[in-house]
Amino acid sequence: MSTELVEARKEQVAELLDPLKSEPALIDLVHGRLVEAISIGRLPPGMRLTQGRVAELLDVSRQPVSHALQVLKHQGLVVQHGRKGLAVVPLDGKQIWHLYQVREVLDGLAARLAAFRVAEGGAQPAELDALKAALDTGAALPSHANTIEMVRADVAFHRAMHDLSGNHEIARTVSEQWPQFMRSMAVVLDEPDHRSLIWEEHAAIAAPVLAGDADLAEARSKEHARRAGEETRERIDRMNVGQDANE
């Protein structure tokens, strides 16, 4: 094929499809950074966010910031504030509690299915290693570790359990709400004394899963989510009452 013909065909394709750019990856990076900042309170409830200010802080252009902020708005992490800006949404204890009620069912199912797969020999070595690694990583974090490190480890454990279940719809259903859960986790994990309890409960869930005991795995997983939801709601409500009293 002649060089002229090759170039002609390239031009025809170029008219149909625009070249791919790295912009989507940058949007994800901006979104992830904002989610983490909101989760640990670096961007506190009520803080106003504008495209220009966020772009300046992250040293990026406004376009990926604009897209990332719209994703945050869709996820309920920010709301419209005035004509040109957005503001970080306050934590809603009742909403978080409702989300944990859904998690209770899904996490219980994930633990049950994961234990079934282990008992039947269907669990993949990589999946088992991922769960064990997530558990070891979280348990090894010192009590003075950054809150975001604890949150990341917590998310990694539950994601590994969801993957081990073999039901990809569980992970897909929960994934959209991870930013909200990360915010609520940060409230609980901000207390060093509470961190060890969480990883003790994670270990108590993982043990029957790895032993193939579906009933016990499900029961412990559901109890973990139930307790976390109720306690987180109480803490958020107390926090909000305290903030209202100071205003």
C-alpha cells in the first residue's frame, strides 16, 4: 500500500474519531484527591469550592476540575452554592445510617458467598492473598497513622471481600457510595482507641470466610456493618449538634 493511500486513510479516520487524550485520567486523579480531602475534613462541610481555586491548589487546568466537581455533585458530596461555586455537604447521620443498612445486607452476602467459594475450592489464590494482605496491612498500621491511611486500608479490606465473593454486582453496587462511606469512616477512625476494634472485627470476619464457614462469616459481617452504622450515626449527630451550638 502506498504512503499516500495510508495517509489518506488516516485522514478519513481522523474525521470520524478524535484522538484520545489523558484528560479522563486527570479527572479521576482530581476527583480522588478531592474525595480524600473531603473525607478527612481537610475540606470541611460548608467550604466553598470554585473551579479556579481548586485548579490553582492542584496546579491543573480548570477543565478536569469542572468534570470532577460535577461527579462530586452527583455523588452528593457537594451542592450548588451561589451562582458560580459549590460547597461541601455536611455529613447527614441518617443518610449514612441508611447506607450502612444497605451495606449490612450486601457485606453479609459477600462474606457468605466468599466462604462458600473457599469451602468449594473455587476461590482464586490471588483473591485470597488480596484479602489476607488487606487484613495484615490494616492491622499493622500504628494507632497514630494518618486517618486517610486507615480509611484506605478499611476500603481495601471490604473491596477484597467483595471480590472474593465472586459476585461483581456487589462491588459495583457499593462502589458509587464509597466516597460517602469514606467520610463516615474518617469520623470513627479519627479516634485511635477505636481503630484496633475495627481490625479485630475484620479479623473475626475473615477467619470464618477463610475456613469456609458461611453462616458465621455472614453473621459477623452483618453485625460489623450494623454496629458501624449505628455508632457512626450517633457520632455524626453529636458532631452536628456541637457545631450548631457553636454557631
